[in-house]
Amino acid sequence: MKIDWAALGSVFGVSLVVTVGLVALFTLGIAGLSRRERAAAQGGSATLAVTGAYVCFAACAAAVVYGIQLIVV
């Protein structure tokens, strides 16, 4: 058996970048929701922050669905 170390390293690198990207995207969504809470406490509106948070969460969900689709197909 011969292990293709370059391919294994490539898979590791891509999975690491995608994982860090998804965590960062989810963190941006959480930060957007916390801005909504802060704005509500001050009597303001944070429509753009909430919209951005929902977009971040939707992108995370789409990435998870795409990953599941890659595994199934």
C-alpha cells in the first residue's frame, strides 16, 4: 500500500480552511445578533446587523447541506 501524502495534505488543508471559514461565518452571525440586542437596549434599530446575521447563518446552512450532498452522492 502506498500513501499519497500530497493528496492527504491537500485534503487536510482544504478541510482546515473550510472549518475555520465556517466558524468565522457563524461568529459573524452571532456578533450581528448581539448588536441587535445592544441596539434594542439603547432604543435603536439594527436592521442591517440582523440581516447580515441571517445571511451568515444561511451561508453556514448552505455549506453544511453542500457537504452532506458531497458525502451522499
